[in-house]
Amino acid sequence: MEQKDDIYYIEKVKAGQTNYFSYIVERYQDIVFSIAMKVLKNREDAEEMAQESFIKAYKSLHTFKGTAKFSTWLYRITYNNCISEVRKRKMHFASTDDVQIADEAEEMNLDGIPEENRAQAIKAAMDKLPEDEYTLILLYYFEEQSIEEISKVTKLSESNTKVKLFRARKKLYTILNELMKDELYTIL
Amino acid sequence: MNELEDIKLKAFLQNMELEKPGSGFTVQVMNKIFAEDSALEQIKSEKILGKGFWIISILFVVLLAAIFVVSNTGMQADSQIGQLLPEAGQGLSEGYESFFSKLGTLPLSIAGITIGVSVLIFIDKIISSNSKIFA
């Protein structure tokens, strides 16, 4: 089936054809669930939170004017929902420097990671990132959102987003470096 | 960090598999949405001012009319009795007045209770309807 853009489905839903919202859910469920999973660290809670985010988005769809990307708007709802839940449960929202950034982190050679291990390595490294940095990396590299869009999602200023993203990237490199070292030791 | 590394990282990250929710995720979301929609429709179709409210309001109006009629009749009767029975004792007149004054407060009390109840029912109805909508 031909992939239509978000606005097409949104207009249909706004016109009363609620069924079309399922296309939106199908399209964004993985990323919404991944953010919720990272923050809540529990599959059931994350699924509930992801569902809640979609329902909230559906209910407020009339307020979506289309000036920003729908995905940005949806991620903002998801991110806010997750943060509120974390605060409600008095859970720890990791945005601290749990990982020391190594100086050589910038010199990471990504080609050194065997192709067959890349998906696993990147997932393992991403899992080690704090929640906020995970979201920044996910939105910037995976979802190809701009700095401006990410700053709308996270409610950080653009300059702060840039700085945090730079740090997150360096941290990811550090983790990947360590993972690759461990892997080499295992092989040797 | 150079631009090439950035592009590589992007390509690298796009290999990453995201976490996936359960298989029935979309169906569950849509079911919840349909359930919310039908609940909202039901609330919209439900009249805030139901039959009960109108019955109480009519009863209240009838009681007000009754108070008005009874109080007027009492005043007329009071003036007429003086003309009709000039020789009647003052005791009878006082008893008559006291009876009507006591009787007069009874519908007023009922009306007060009725209006209080109807206002409370009305407020409760509005609050419960709104809480369903905004929940």
C-alpha cells in the first residue's frame, strides 16, 4: 500500500474517520514505545504509557495546526508523559554523567565494528545512555529531527540541545569503544 | 567530531532495532479510542437538565404559587372575618391568624428544601458530566 504522509491521515481523522488513526499508531509505535521503555524501564508500563500518549495525541489532534512536524508534536507528548510519570512515581530520571567521557572518544573508528555486530553493539551502547541523551540521539540520528525540532520535544533551548547532543554523542562513542574493547578481549 | 563521522554514526544508528510493543498494540490503542469516543457521544446526547430536574422545578413553581395564593387568601380572610363577625372574640381572631401563619411557613419550608435539593442535583449533574468530558 502506498505510504501517505501524516497530514493525509490527520485530516481524515479530523474529518471523523477515526480508523485512519491506526496508520499513525502503526507508523510511530516503535519509537514512542522505545522512548517510554527507556524512561520507565518496564515493558508493561512502557506499553501503557505509549498507548496513553497516542490516546492523548488523538484527543488533542484538533489543536495540531500542522505548523510543526506531526512526529515532533507526538514525541513531545510522549516525552512529557514519560517525565510526568517518572516524577509521579518519584523514579530517577537519569540525565547525569554516569559515564565518564574519554578524550579519545572523538576518534572512534566506527568502521572497526564488524558489520554483523553493529545492530547489537549500537543497541547495547544506546541502552547504557541516560534517558535524556538516549532521546536526543534517537531523535537526531534515527528520526533525523533537526535541533529546533528536538528542542521543542525536550523543551531545552536550541543551544542547550546542541551542547547536550554533542555530549551524548561523545558518550556514545566512549561506550562503543569500551564495548569493542570488551569484545576484542572475548575474542582473544 | 568531523562531519564524516557524523554521517557514519547516522548510518550506523539507523541499523539499530527499536524496541517493539506487543503484537496487538495498534488494536488496543484503537479500541481505547473507540471506547472513549462512544463514551463522549453518550455524554453529549445525555441531557444535563433531565426529567427529574424539570419535575422538581415545576413542583417548586407550583409551591410558590400555592404560597402566594394562601398568603393572599389569608389576608383577605383576615379582613373579611373582622367585618363578618365583629362580635367574635379576639381569641378566635388570634387563633385564626396563628393557624395561617404556621400554615404559611410549612409550604415555605417545603419550597426551601425543594429548591435546595434541585440546585444540588443540578450542580451534581453538571459536575459529573464535566468530569466525564475532561477525564
